[in-house]
Amino acid sequence: HPYNLPLNDKKVFDFFASGDLDNIFGFNHHELKEVFKQFRPNSINDLSIINALFRPHLHRVIPFVVKHKINSEYAFKFSDERVSEILEETYCQFFYHETFLNFLKTIAGIPFSEGDKWRIRISRDKTVSERTAFSSVFAKGCRENSALSEFEIQLLARISTEMLPMFFQKSHSFCYAMISYWGAYYRFYFREEFDNAFKGGIKFQKFELL
């Protein structure tokens, strides 16, 4: 049963790195073969990250995530260590809604409910006035609740407002990553049975970047 499979099987994660991903849910795309060879996932969290990023616009973040995973010394060091702690699981990048809300609450003192309203407003209304309003509230909160410099505050405000419309749900991505891991487990340990299930013409639709 998939719920009973071990979720830390190194052979399965090495299988992802091999690029042998035909009919693996969510990752059945030729461009991902090279991504996984470089990224070499070793956890469900890693699979979730690639699932979240491999979509229009966000895919441009993948090289930075790969670079950071290979050598964390490339990461920008913030004056407030809590920022780096929050971004550690995403290799120093913003792309999850949940990470954004946690960041606002911890660093800028903005409650989750208010932060989610800003998330929706900026995602739907991409006008300069909306971004300026958020940046003002965010900067004020950071000055009162963090040790960030003015440069870091402005940098994070700009990154947030520019990237927020493209952010993805961690909960969604993590669930998809679990299904992908199950498929890879079965294909690695039960190759013949797995491949036979697709001989009847059943194929996952391939995702094309726009």
C-alpha cells in the first residue's frame, strides 16, 4: 500500500536523478531529466520544490535553487537570521504561499489573516499603487519587528510584489510530490508491472511550458 512505503528510500531518489521519468506523475517531461540530474533530490520536500517551480514563469527560479543546493555559500546572508531560517527549506527562494505568510508574520509582524488579504490583493491587482501600499505596510512592520537593513527591506518588498502573482501552494505541490514518489518507487522496484500498466495507451498528459 502506498501509505506504507518508506519515504526516505535513497534508491528511489537516485532514480529521479537518473532522469528515467516516463509516466511518473507530474515529472513526465524531457526538460526535467537534466533538472533532476543537477538537483539530485533527496527528500519529498525536494520533489515538492521542483513540482512547484516547473510551471510557467516560476521555472526561471530553478537554476538558483539548484545552485544553492549544490553550494549554500551562494545564498545571500540577511541581517536578521530568521529570514534565512524561513527560506532554508526552499533554498533561499520565495515561491510558496505558505512561506510568504510565515515570513510576513515572523519578520514584519503582519497576522496571517491580514497577510493572506495582501496575498490575494497583489495577485489579482498588479497595479503599482497596490504594490506601493503593501511595500509601505511591509517596511513599517520590518522596521518594528526585525533587524533588517533598509536595503534588505526594500529588496524583500520588491521580490515579494514581483513574485507573489506566481507563487504556488506548498500543500498542493507536496501532495503531488507524494504521488510522484509512489510512482517512482513502484517503477523502480516493480518495473515490469508498472510499465505494463501503461501499455494500453494510458499516458499522463505532458506539461508544456508557456
